[in-house]
Amino acid sequence: MSRDIYDIAIIGAGPAGMAAAIEADRRGASVVLLDEQPRPGGQIYRNVGIATPRQREVLGQDYAKGDALVTALERSGAKHLSDITVWQITGTGRIAYSRKNQAEQLEARQVIVATGATERPVPLPGWTLPGVLTAGAAQILMKSGGLVAEDAVLVGSGPLLYLIAAQMVAAGSPPKAMIETQTGSDLQAAMKHLGGALRGWRYLAKGLSLIAQLKRAGVRRYTGAGDIKVLGSDRAEAVSFTWKGRELRIETDTVLLHQGVVPNTQITRSLQLDHRYEEDQRCFVPVTDTFGLSSSPIVSVAGDGAGIGGAAVAALSGQLAALGALHRLDLITNETFETSSAPILETRAKELAVRPFLDRAYPPSQQTLKPVDTTIICRCEEVTAGDIRRYAALGCKGPNQAKAFGRSGMGPCQGRYCGLTVTEILSAENGISQQETGALRIRSPIKPVTLGELAAYQEEEHA
Amino acid sequence: MFTPLETASGRQVTFNFDGREFTAQEGTPLAAALLGAGVSEFRSTPVSASPRGPFCMMGACFDCLVQIDDVTVQACMTPVRDGLVVKRIPRPDVSAEPHDSAPQGSENSREALRA
Amino acid sequence: MTTLIIGGGVVGLSIAFGLLQQGKSVLVLDGGDGDFRASRGNFGLVWIQGKGVDCPSYSNWSRRSAGLWPGYAEDLKKLTGIDISLSQKGGVDYFTDETELKDRIAALESLKQAVGGDYPFEVLDHSGLKKLVPEIGPKVIGGLYSPMDGHVNPLLLLQALSSAVRRLGGDLRTGAQVVGIEAADRAFSVRLANGDRAEGEAIVLAAGLGASELGPELGFKAPVRAQQGQVLITERLPFFLNYPSGTLRQVNEGGVQIGASKAEIGADDREDLGTIAKLARHAVDVFPHLAPVNLVRSWAALRVMSPDGLPIYQRSTKYEGARFVTCHSGITLAAAHARLLPDWVVGSNQVPDLSDFSEARF
Ligand SMILES: Cc1cc2nc3c(=O)[nH]c(=O)nc-3n(C[C@H](O)[C@H](O)[C@H](O)COP(=O)(O)OP(=O)(O)OC[C@H]3O[C@@H](n4cnc5c(N)ncnc54)[C@H](O)[C@@H]3O)c2cc1C
Ligand code: FES
């Protein structure tokens, strides 16, 4: 089987990946962009190319901003492989993927991983019940399902929670209530970052206006809530929680959870790149330089996958990663590299200014970082927080041993929704830092693939 | 519950899930089509037979798994096509150990060997 | 008297468990979360057919262990409540190549003679095999069934052993990387990476691949090398496969495990596409109905191999009280290690004859 060789392969067609592809193509590199979705856009601009006027109205200005990138990408010469699943990348730049149930592969001299973020796990009692989704899922349903959640209860914290609530208001279906976990002291702690955040005042102003919109729409907010449980036997029926010393209960069949987003590190972990635990964002991020270059000389990471920064930052870091890769490939001169990247670096710094404030103001709740023993933390294998604590008592120091003992991380999601929680619990139980506790080793396939497809795959003989 | 944002404008197609017929706009993610039709439980877990349905809608949680043509797929990543036949995933029998559930015990197998 | 055991894999823990059952005091030192661990990555077979074709005493030793397995599993269950899913109903090896089958039959026949005739196995042609395993595909020309074989959940075994060692009062320290050993007769002091020390009057080196570095400090050659093995696991399926084979077994959770490849590429535990595809082809050749089944994970682990692939059981000729144990088939031999090795470790009289497995052969 012959395979195509590109200068630059980019995984993920969100803002980071699209911006990288456009930049690299514009400067003469051969570029391939791979994505699972049928259309470019990533999670934030999902389906923007075919959105109806009504969807645009509900989803707002920031969503419509994706148009420019999508159009530029379509006009560019970058090859866009959509509807494909990448399930293995090697350290030498070989990428194996499925397309229409066929195993294919290509090769690239430089790889840019732009696979974005996933929502942080929200292990609460009852979070596995049907009818409980992430808030991000509810937003995706607006973008690509044309659906809005009705009488839903939003649970958690973070700027995205307000955005989604406001979009639901705009859709004429305001949330029944918002149960928010951030507390007054979180806000106080954040205040010392306010100075920096003011450099990114537009974000703050936007946040305040969202909150005002929710107020106008009469959405009931319970901030500083604790002990949150989703109740129900076969599906979600209600949410109970404590608030200002009272026990409350709200009936609903749709519960939307959100505790911020974290980098999707499946691919960077599978490549065994260096990662570090980011205290402020309470998650692991790949170690990268300013241009996103990882510990591998041919792999860069751009966008939220390299650390949460949001869509604007993602697009800028996509451009920077492309410039870095072009430079390493000698496709641009030193001078072009420097003059082109300087203004982007400056803008990015401004865009990032608000992050420390947001990280402090909306931390993941203690309840989800330290779930009670009976809470399921591994959705696939139904492993509880108590199980992990028992393994710690048996001498388990890291998530890989915990996986061997109790299967957390062995299911089809490969630890996407339990990995961080396992690290947090082991770290707390053993009194060892999260960094030292480490993360799950990720193996191929990054996403499941059928044996038949693999069996049909013939590799060229090794020379 | 999830309700439509607007009256659908695209081509409507029919598909079948677990023996029931549904209509949806062509190309909609299967998980969205089912949620829109009021179906939120797609499978039961192999570990404890608990009900599950879509959680992340972005291909990360694997809770929306269903079967199409005997292949387990993520319903949130599968666009609806006309005539699609979607099944629930058969569950391994969790109550039985493999050596208990074996259709042929070791005696039987010895017999089979002799035959 | 405390016995130090370096290595908390299935070999070290089985010996620790056996010593504790005899009332001895034990301190197990085990390395970090990212260490190479055959005990975590293995295939889970308690396998006899074909083992020791060139070394009947290895065949006998393996078989003795298989015989001890039910009691060993029972002991672990009684003590820890963990059922490690042992099943010893026999195993089947599938063949798609006539010559390979013939060669294997000849090898088993000669081994049968060498061990005195008690070596049950049966040769099955395609239709005979189909009665036993109806799912086989047309490419399978036949197979070998032996009632001696079985399988177990190796991860539950590891968990049960860790739990059992603690329950019996053993000291099991994890994250305890041994970096140096000071040795004298019946006085051993080991240094850990974090600066701690541990002392004992006897020491067992059971550090898998870590042994090659530490061995010489105790007077062992410890000639072990890494051999890579890759394994695939599918999504969970309804149970259909009653017998494990050397390359395919359905685990107690329902997934079908496919493996293991063999590659002499040093200490590299990364999986690769070519091997994954080859293993998938094998699975679909034997069981065509697996074609639409999803592979959910693959992994590569490192076998701990001596130059001839056989175990090494060695008493130190330099320091009294020091022992070196290593083997490839640590799961199969776990029961023997727990039940029979303790006597050899403490050096009392009823020791099993392990002279064929000394380091002197290298
Ligand atoms: C792919 C594969 C398939 C296999 N299939 C089977 C099978 O089906 N049946 C079977 O019987 N066997 C099988 N095996 C073999 C079996 O897994 C091994 O024989 C057994 O696990 C070896 O155990 P061990 O304790 O010697 O080594 P390991 O399990 O590797 O354990 C060594 C331990 O020593 C520790 N260590 C190393 N250095 C140090 C140090 N300096 N200080 C402290 N601790 C240290 C490590 O942390 C580790 O925990 C298979 C192996 C592989 C790789
Ligand atoms: S809903 Fe999470 S993978 Fe489909």
C-alpha cells in the first residue's frame, strides 16, 4: 500500500486546526487536516457552515465568528479529510485512521495535534443516569441536532455554563434552575487576578452580560451549592442539593453537568509526550514551548489540547504552531518566522489575560474532586471512588496500577472520563502530588476499530 | 427532554431503533435523533445492567453505544440515513462465569472429542 | 528473620504469599507505576501443552504447578474474597497450516514419551474441532486439545496476591525502587531510590527485568532480556468461547483477548500497527464472526526471558541467604512458586529438585 506524505498533518478541525491548516497552506506547505466530524468547526464552531438563521440567532455572535475560518479553510489548498477517525499516531509521523470502515494511513514530516478539550469529569451520585448529559452536549445538540433542552437543570460552574444557559434562554427554553458550585471565597481568591483580567475586559464584560441576561429571564441560580445528587432509578428524575444550610430538591428529567473543560490528552499521551500537572487548571497539559512544540521534535500541540485558552487563543496558537512547523521544515525563513509570529504572540498574551481570574473564580468543586466512596468514577467499568481508595490502601500509587486492579480506564473510553479523577483520588490518599501520581498510559487504538478492518490492513514489508 | 429549535427544513428519513420506527432529518447525529424522539436510554451496561444514554455528544464517553450491521458504534458520531437499522448491544451474561455458562461442560467436550 | 523480596510482580508476590503462609516474615519492595511489568501485561494462561518440548523437567514442573493451581486459587479466595476466575477445563490450539500442525504433533508425541506417557492431548481435524468449538472458520484445518490447560484473570490474581500478602501481615511497599544492595552472608541491606533502607537476613531477587542490574550485586549472572509481546482485547461479547488457546481466549469480563506476538526489539513496550493487524488477521481467520467486533485496546508488555527461555532458580554462591528467581511463565508457575519454592528459599530439607534450572547452564 502506498501512502501519501505531507509536510504537515493536523489532527482536529476546530479553530486551532483550521487556523494552522490555513497558515501552513498559505505559505506553501502540503497540508492534510483530519477530523472525525463531517464538517469543519470543531466543538465551538460545529456545523457553522450549514447553520440555519435560527441556530445563528440562538447561538450568538461568537458562534458566527467561525464562518471566516471555515470559509478560509474551504478556499485553501489544504486537504481536509472529514468523517475519519484517527486511531494511531506514531512518533515518526505515521497516522493510521479509519475512513468508511477502511484502515488507511498517511505520513507527515510535522504533526500538529489540535484535538481540543473534553469536559472535565463531574462524578456525582447519579451522573450515569440517562437524562444526565454534559452542558456541552446540550450545546452540541443545539448546533448539530437542532434541539434544545427543556426544563433542564444546569449543575456546576464556569463561564461556559452561563453561555449555554443564555443560549437556552435565547432558544425560548430557559433552564429550570442553575445549581452552581463556586463559592464566595472562590470569587475573593480570584479578585487578586482581576488586574490582569481587566486586560481581557471584553471577556469579563461578556460574562457579566450573560449573567444579567439570565437574571432578566428569571432563571433561578443557587450559588455555593453542595452535596449535589441526581436522583432517579432508570433515568434522571430530580436533583437534590444543599444550599445555605437547606436541603433542596428540584424535579427534572434533564440534568446538564459542567465543571469546565480540560485538554484532551489521548493522542499526546499515546505518543508518550511529556506532560505536566497544571495546578491552576487542575489537569494535565502537554509540555510545549511558545509555539506548541512538544517533547517530540515533530509533534506540536495547538489549541485547548495544549492548555485551556478558548477559541480565539486556539486559533492564534494554531497559527503559531504552523509557523513553528514551517520553520522547522525550512519552508519559511528565519525572518518571516519572527516577523510573522511576533504580533500573534502579543495578541495571544492579551487574550490569555483573563484566564487566571476565571480559573480561580470557577474551580472544580470539591465534591467532584473528592467524590464520596459510593460515587462511580469510571463510567465504563463502573468503578467507584471507594474502590480506588481501597486500591490505594493495597499500595496502589498510580493510575496504571489502579487500572490493573480494578479496570478503571480499561473500557472503551480509555480513561477519558475517569483518568483525572483517579489521579486526584490517589494523590490525596497517598499524599503524593498529582504530577508524581501520573496519568494513564494510553494505547492504540485511540478509538475502537473493528478486527475486520484491521485484518484487511496490509502493511508494506519492512525494508 | 429535548425539543426542536425550529420546524425542520431538511429531508426527513426513517430509521429503526430496537424495533421501533423513527423519523429524523437526514444527517442528524443518531443520538440527537433519538433524544429528540424522547429516547434517552440506549443500552444497559455490561457490568451491572444499568441503563445508559448519551452523555457527551462528542464521541468521548462511549455511553451512547448501539449496533449497526453488527458493529458497535457511537450513536452521537453516526449520522442518520434512510432505512438505518439500529439495534441495542447484546449484553454478556453478567450473572454467569464463562465456565458456568458454557454450553458444553468439560464432560460434553470430552464426549465430542470421542465422537 | 525477615526475607526481603525485590519485585512485587506475580513471581515475587507468590513467593511472599507462600513464605507468609509458613509463618515467615516478609518485606516486599516494588518499583514505580511506570515500570515494565509482565505481571500486568500478560495473557493469563495456565498453559501446559507444548511447554518444555526440549526440557521434560520444565514440562513436569509446569504441570505440577497446574495441579496445585486449584488449591492456590482457593487459598487466595478464602483469604481475600477475590475470585480470580480460574478455569482449567482444557485448552485448544488452532492451526491453519498443515506442516505446523504436524510438527507440533510430533513435538508433543516425543515429549509425551520423555515424561513417561502421562501427557494427555488429542488431535482434532476440522470437523472434530468444530464439534468442540462451533465458531471456527474454514481456514482452521485442525487443532490440539489438552485437558491440562487453563486460564485465569491475571489482574485479579495480582490484586488478590497484594491483598493476601497484607492480610497475612506481610509488608508490601510500592513505589520502592531498589537502587543498590549491600550483601553479606545472612545480612542484606538494600538502598531505595528515595534514600530509605531496608534490612533482612534473606533476600529473593524477583525483579523481572530489573534483575539484570541488581543481580551481580548478589553474585548472580541474572542473564535476562526483554522480549516484547503485544496483546489485543475486544469489546465485551456474550460468552461463546469455552476453551482458551495460546493465542485467543475470552476473558471473564467478556472481551476476547488476542495475542501474543513475539519480538526481539529490546525494552520497547510500544504497540505497532503491523503487529496489531497480524493479530487481528489471526483472530478473524480462526473466528470469522469476530470481524465486526471492535478492538478496544492493545498493549505491549515485555516478557522476562532467560537465554533458553526456561526459569532460573539460583542460590547465590557468594552470599548465604540470597536467591534469584525468574521465569517467563509466571502465571502458570505461580502456584508452584507459592507452594513449593518457600522451602527452597528457607533452605529446609524437603526442597523441590530445581537443579535443572540453575544459572550454571549459561
Ligand atoms: C505478553 C505476555 C504474555 C504472557 N502470557 C503469559 C501467560 O499466558 N501465562 C503465563 O504463565 N505467563 C505469561 N507471561 C509471563 C508472566 O507475565 C511473567 O512470567 C510474570 O509476570 C513475571 O513476573 P515477574 O514478577 O518476574 O516480573 P514483573 O511482573 O515484570 O515484575 C517485576 C517487578 O519488579 C519490580 N522491580 C523491578 N526492578 C526493581 C527495583 N530495582 N526495585 C524494586 N522493584 C523493582 C517492578 O516494579 C515489577 O513490579 C506473559 C508475559 C508477557 C509479557
Ligand atoms: S455521547 Fe459520549 S460518545 Fe456518544
